[in-house]
Amino acid sequence: MSLISGNESKIFAKGVIGNVRKAQEDSHGFKLATPNGDLFVVCDGMGGHVGGAMASKIAVDSIVSYMDADKYPTPIEALDGALQFANMQILGYAASHPEYKGMGTTACIVLIQGDDVWIAHVGDSRIYLYLEKENQLHRITKDHSYVQTLVDAGEITDEEAEHHPNKNRIMKALGIKPEMQPTFNYENKPIHPKNGDVFLICSDGLSGMISDRTIARVMGEKMTLQEKGDKLIELAMVGETVVPGGQDNCTLELIEVDNSNWKTSEFKSYSPKNIVQPENTVQKVSVEAPPQKQEIRKDPPSGKKSVRIAVSAVVVLLAFGAAFWWFTKEHDTCETATKEYEKWESAEATAYKELQDAKDKGMGEEEIRERKSFWQDRKTKKDTALKKKEKFCQGSVKTNTKNK
């Protein structure tokens, strides 16, 4: 069973280049009925026209192939594994192709598994949930951006953030460094939408060009889902009074729920406080301390550079296939099992240090919860790798038994 009936009219997916850029740096994709559920992905690339396009494409292809390859124990593990895999593929491709050095991408994922919805995101692309019955639009992701930290600190308003000169500085992205922490569902609890609710995944070519109120107005109009999607893109190309439209590529996916057993929508909203939220449908919004993360500047709109993508599709597919085979193959020797264990041992130690740093710096409860969950996931993977190492190395293992 799925929350969507499979009717194609309940899904809209489209991307356009915009009025300024000369190439499409966004990528998107979806695949129904993977072993882990129905999958929807939007990525916004950065690192120049060629690099951004390549990074976002690698991310979407990697996420879809990872989720479609096997059934994973939990949705959070599946989402984290897919994003970590995509991160590795981008880093690996950039390492072997110096001309792509510095490329990266945001990522937003919606995963529908049975009656539950799971999300994951990195960067400032967004996921919204529109409540058709209440005629309300809610952000269900919080941007990993510099201006969002200013909003959280009360230094600027949400409206000022949309037009801030540093709005292109993001705190997280795929392809920047090996250790990467996505954000998942609030407290790792599933989202429960009711019939008529619509998920909107978009790059900032939409959310940065028109306001949430405008998006909500379009979603409330008596039109088909396809007409609403086209209307949103049209308005993003025109823009609103403060900023001219089409300054960036615009990509969005709409997923309408039409097969739900839930009577009430249950989710965490990150919408600005001045938007009324019914207490019986939305958990109260909490304010996090500004995360202390690496700042990354997305490419400012240019339109003045002529570019061409000169990468062979055959080479890319072969590279993807080889990398995917290596990542997912069974580690059946002592040497490879040891390397796997050492990788997760290092990742677990790094995650534990970041958790302690968050506590020492007095970060918000939600940030600490995310880091604790991330550390526990790495610890579980390390323990699993240790068992495999003991199996193939005949138990001759010395490990760090420090109690954390």
C-alpha cells in the first residue's frame, strides 16, 4: 500500500533553466515502488554551470540507484545511506576529474513507505506540505543556511532572510567533505498526511523568487496538480515586487496524497511564527541555536559565461556502475572487512566528537538530538562491521573498548 494510488495526475515534476543562467544546474527524479517505498528527489547543484549540473545529476542518480538496490532496515538508515553514497560519488568524481573540483549540491528527498512519509535534506532546497482542507502551506524542512541562523538568533526576520545579500551561503551540501550530516524527520518520527495534502519539493529557484503566501495561494486555486505546478514555475520566472523572477533555475515536484487512512495531518512545521498553525494538526515550532558549520557559497546568478558539458554519458554510467558495485559488494576477506571496520570506527569517533562539541557549545536540543542520532547510527554501523571483521579474521581483533 502507498499513500498515492499511482495515478500519474497525482504527481508533477518539472525543472526549467530560468531567465539568467545558461544551463540547468538542478536535477530531479522519482521512482515508485522501490524496495524502500516511493521515492522523490530534487537537487540544486553548485560549482559553476558544468560542475553544478554534474553534481546534482550524480546525486539524483546515486540516490535513486541506492534506494532501488536493496531493502534497508529502517527508512532513516535508507535515507542516510543514500545521501552518504551520493556524497561519496560526487567527491570521488571530483577527485578523478580536477575540472570539477569544488562542485556540490543540495538535496531534498521524500520517501513514502506504507502510510508513513520520511524526509531528508541537505542545504537550502525545501520541502513543504500543503494542507488542502485547511488551505495552509507549511515548511517541513529548515534551511541549512547562514541567513537561517540569523533568523533563529532573532537578528533578522524571515522576510528579510529571503532578500538578504548572503542568502546564497549554505551550511551543508553534498560533495564538500567526507563527513556530512543530513537532517531527517523531527525526532525521527514519521509524517502522517491525510487525503488532499500535497508535498512540494523545490529548489530555491522557486522559494527564493516567490513568497510562501504566493505558493499557498496557487496551491489553493481550483486547478489540476499539473496546472498548479506550471503556474508556480510561471510566477517564479516573473517574480514579485522586490526581486525580479527567474534569477535561478527552478525545479519542483508535487505529490498529492489520495490513498491515506489518516484523518489528521501530523508533522513538524518550520513555518514563520506569524503563520497561524492549528494546534490539533501541527506540533509547536521550536527555535534551534545557530549551527556551527562550514559555510558554502552557492554560485551567484551570472548568465555571462558560455559553457558546454563535454562529459561522455557512457563514461559516467560506467563510473556510476563501478562505484556502486564497489560500495555494495560483500566484504568477503579479512583485509576488506578490516578496512570497512576502520572506516566506520573513524566515522563514529568523528560523530561522537561533534556531539560533544554541540553539548559544550550549548546548541539547541534539536541540533543535539540530530547529532546524537547520527552518532548512534555510526556506532551501529561500526558494531556491524566489527562482527564481520571478527568473522573473516577469525576473531583476532583488538578494538577500542572505551565506553561512550
